[in-house]
Amino acid sequence: MIKSRKFRIALMTGGAALGVALTLAACGGADGVASPGEGVLVGGGSSSSSSSSTPGNGTPATACPTGLLDGGLVANNTLRACQLPNLITGDLVLNKVAGAVYSINGRVQVGDDLGANPAAPLAGTKGTLTIAPGVKIFGSAGLDYLIISRGSQIFASGTASEPIIFTSKQGIEGTAGANAIGQWGGLVIAGRAPSNVCPAGVTPPNVACSEGQVEGTNAFYGGNTANDNSGILKYVRVQHSGFEVLPAKELNGITFAGVGSGTTVDYVQVHNSSDDGMEMFGGTLNLKHIILTGNDDDSLDTDNGYRGAVQFLIVKQRDNGGDRLFEMSCAGNAAYCSHPMISNATLIRRSSVASNGLELNTGTDLTLINSVIHNTSATTTTGIRITDVATQTAAPTFSSVYMSGFATQFASSGNTAAIFTGGTNNTANGTSTLVDFVNGANETAVTVTPATAVNAVFSSVTYVGAVKDANDNWWKGWSCGLDSNPC
């Protein structure tokens, strides 16, 4: 392992000078495991250059912005790979630079872990990573991943026409393939919001409930700041990610661990993760306009006291991969169980894996309203499964849910059928008129549950499902794989 080195730099991109304080840790890999690297070094200057040129299409930038390592040329020598430092403290801005793409080599950590309590932070330095619209960032191997530490922030604000894309090297080169998964690690955000992972004798929520270790890493999450702000993800795609670091310890597409409600997550897609699309470990994060496609394990997984809301959610498995649409657990201290609240989801199960559509366990208390669940797979599967008495006692709520295509709608365990049919305006065995994931006549006819009465963060709606009709195009332009826009 090469010893770390620290220095202060001024990042110059497109003629604008940006003061940046960085800590560059040159040791590669997640916790010391090295990545195979990015590209082939072919001329073009070095990372010490103060600015990058603006070449024509297909011509690589002559140099990387100051402070970023030159990772060589990729994509048939048409792009220069500019490598992020392994530890970012202070402010780092990644601008869109013609002929350049940014790379993650090993574990890239934004900020030191400042601990659970903002009023008494641990020793260390905050980091802020700002990413401009249209920027692409890639990893080359499973242990290449980006983690935002407690007390630090990411501001990744793309646009509908220029989304920010996190992908693999193969994704940059156009060789990933339609079903490519697990080609790099993924994105992890750790915050200070409540979880139920507590020391013995401590009842959550409590600032001491901060012992949660992020799956697949040695980073910690949790605290007692419900409105903690880890930054912004907007018009962002994460694709071809996920990696099993240890048996049953995987990196997901995006891992939200103790992330607070002050964080903005809107218009975000995870495509083709080898593990879960998104997994929530505790926290109070609210999300809108979410797309989870082609993920190989659960599309949405909630654990450890997650208490946030999700609205406008498209889940679509690929036909040869994927486990459950939702897997929702309490885990941890049962005094503070998970209570995810979801409105306007359209969930399409297509996987050839024999599993359940929705699985609720260990006392989790789901509220699901104004949603559509449809199965197109011929593989034996069950629509909804409540596994245990604790979850039955929590009494999950279903209202204005239209389910179709399942030969077996409910598992026999956990009083599942009675809980679903005991809700209002629910249909267990309907006839789908979806056009892919867009509502048809039968979905449009479902009586709507007033969303704002259920949770004030929900938008008022007059329809069930994520996409009202053919004129509702919030998903177009920035997402991939749902129309002619390739991933």
C-alpha cells in the first residue's frame, strides 16, 4: 500500500477557478483492495495540468483537471479517464469536460466519518462532492465504489436532458450488454438519521443508535437527526453495479444508510444492480420519481427502522433475473420498526426466479396506497407474503392497490390475504390493461386514496400507479431501458 499524501489544490475547469481542499489517499481498493485500473496511458499530458482542452467529438481531453490523476485513455482512445482521489475533504467540483470522463479506483470516500452527533462531531474533515449535469463517472471492478460519510454531502444535480450517470467501464465503452450486472461497486450514502441498531439497553430513536455498519463496507451510519441532509441526487442514473464483498455482504446499486429527510432524491434510476436496486438501512429519507429496472436481487429493500416515503416508483424486472419487488424488514430493536410509506408505485414482476412479489417480515409496517402490482412471469410466484406474527400485528396497510397476473395472490402465512382484503379499494386478481407500465382503462378506474391525508410529503394525485397515461412522461429523456434510450 502506498502511503497517503495530502495537498491543497485549485481546480481549474472550463476557465473557472474553484478552490478545492483534497486529501488524496493513493492506496487503492475497498479497504486496501486494489482496482485493476482504468485505461491505457497514451500521451496527453499529466494530472498536474491546470486546465483541460475542449477537443472535438471523439478526441480525448489533453489533460485532467488539476488534482485528479490521469487514468489513461478509454473507449477506444476517445476519452481520458480522470481518477478521483480516494479521500475527498473540502470541496470538489466535477464539471463536464469535453473528451473526459471521471473514474473511481477502489473506495472513494467523501469526508471523514464525523460521527452520529452534529453537535459533538468526531475529529475529521467534511467533504462536499458537487457533480455537474452530463458528467459520467465509472468504476472498473466490484470494489470500486463511492461512499458519502456522515457529516459530508454530495450534490449531484443533473437535468432531464443531461443526467448524471454512474456506470461501469464497459458502460462507458458501450460493451456492457443488456443484462450486464456487477461490473463495479455502487453508491453509498451514510447519514445521521435514526435507525434501530442500538447498544444493549438503549431504546431508539437515540443518538447512541449509531452502531450500524453499512453492508459491504466498514463505514458506520445512524444517529438521531431526522432531518439530516446528505445533499442532492436529481436526474441521476446508477447502472451495472453491485458486488458481493463477503458472503451475504453486498454493495447495492444505491445504499441509503441512516439518510435523513433533509436530503433530496428525485428522478433517480438504478439499472442492473447485481444485488438490490436500492436498500434503506434506517433513516427518514423521502424519494420521488424513482425507477428500478433489471436488478438481480430485491428491487427495493428496507431495513433497520426505515421511516420514509416514496412516491412515483416504477419497478420493472428483466425477464431472466430479479428476486422480490419489495423485501421489507424491521430487524434491529423492535421498539423502532420500519414503516415505509409508498404511493403511486407500478411494480412489474417478470423474473424467472421463483419468489414473492412483496415480502414483509420481522414486524415491518408497510403502508402501500394508489399502486399497481402486475406479474408477467410464468414461474411459480406469490403476490404478497407476510411471514410472521410480528408483521401481522404491525398491520400493514393496503389501499387502492390493483394486483393482477398472480396465480397465487397471497401466501398462507401471516394472515396475508385478510390484511390485504381488509383494506379499501383493493383488487387482488384483476385484469391488467397496462401498456408496459403505463395505466390502461382498468387501472384508471381504481378509486384513489387521498395521498396527502396519508403523508404530507406526498403530492396530491387523481390516479393510481406511477404513470397516469401516455401523456405522463416524467420518466422520459433521462432514464434508460424503458424506451429507445439505451443504457
